[in-house]
Amino acid sequence: MSRVAIVAALEREVKPLVKHWRVSEKEHSGRWFRFFERDDVVLVCGGIGAQAARRAAEAVIAIYAPAVVYSVGFAGALEPGLKAGDVMQPAMVIDAGDGSRVKLGGDNGTLVSFGSVATPAQKAKLRESFGAQLVDMEAAAVARAAQARDVEFAAVKAISDEFDFEFPAMERFVDSDGSFQQTRFAAYTALRPWLWLRVRRLAINSNLASRALCDWLGSLNRKSADRTIAGAPEQKLEVTHRP
């Protein structure tokens, strides 16, 4: 058993944190997952997107029976004032697909989970529709998996792309398991010089986000987890019509 479970999307988001952790591979529902363990904390990288996040959350809950599950990783800023490397603990997570929401114990506004990488225009619409400050693709799915199994849920996100950042075409390089095909993406961008500055900016900001996120997670221990559970309000899933 582990007191705290952490679900991230990609290993590069948390690599500075887990480089010296124990590693094990375990099977759940016909899929193999790679788990990183240290003391009473376990971390799994499920892949990009809601389905991959849900599968990873279900696996870590079934195998490790944690007291609390964190959705962690990169997020996009929905407000111009947020900068790469800012770490936020949202007070609410909203699923943009159905409007369902989970109230948390954080104090950094609202995180909305969207089904794809958001463009600046989509970010503006999400901010207007949901009153959110940041966007990701996985937190709402992890929240659903946790609530279905009566496990506490929390979220910690680091800003990797600022409000005005326009992503290069990346979703075509995400496979059905949620893995990002880095080699294919590198080959694609190498032949398109007009993308080089954007890719470089994304790499720099992602490194800032990873370091900041791992610094925060490095302080996560039994005492802080107990405070999260004791201090969080009762979580409620509210299904509403999409705004």
C-alpha cells in the first residue's frame, strides 16, 4: 500500500523527481504500467489524454490502494498573467466535455480538462465559458477514477504553455496508448524551419515547468498528504449542462 499516488501523463514531466526511485512494472486489466516508488509515494505515467489518464489512475488505485490520488503535470495558461513554471493547486476541476466538476482543497482557481491541445482562441473560449485559469487534458479523468473508488483526489499543475502560445501540430504524434512519438515529431519539425522557434520555446518552457513541478512534488510526504486530506472539503461531482 502507498499513502500517496501520483498520476502524470509523460515521464519527461516528472523525470527530475523519479530518477532515483525504485521502478517496477505491473499488469492491470491486460495492460502493463511502469510504477516509480519511494517511501509511501507511488507515481505512474499514464500517457496523454483522458483515456490514458483514467487507465493509469484505475491501475494505481487497484494495485496500491492509496489514500489520495494526485493528477500532476503540465497545463496551459488561460490568463495572460500566468507564466511558464508557475505551479498551481486548483480549487476546482471541470470536465469541458460534460460540465461536471469536482471541488478540491486547493486555492488557485479552476482547472478545465479539454479533449485536445488548446489553441489561443480555444483558451479564450474556455476561460469565458468556465471561468477557468488553466487547462489540461487529464485531471477530470483521474478525478472520476478516484471518486468511483472512494479515494481522495487532488491536482497540482505547472504552466508549460502561456496564454498566447500556438502549438505546432502535435496531436498526430500521440498514439492510441497516449504515448508521444518524440522521434517522429523531431523528424517532422526538422524539415519545417518555421516551426523551430516555437519548438524551442516549448522545450524551454517545458523544462521550467518540469523543474518547478518536481520541486513541489519533492516536498510531498506523509505529513503534507495528511494535511491535504484533513483540510480538503467534501468532494462532490456535479454534472451540469455545458455552458
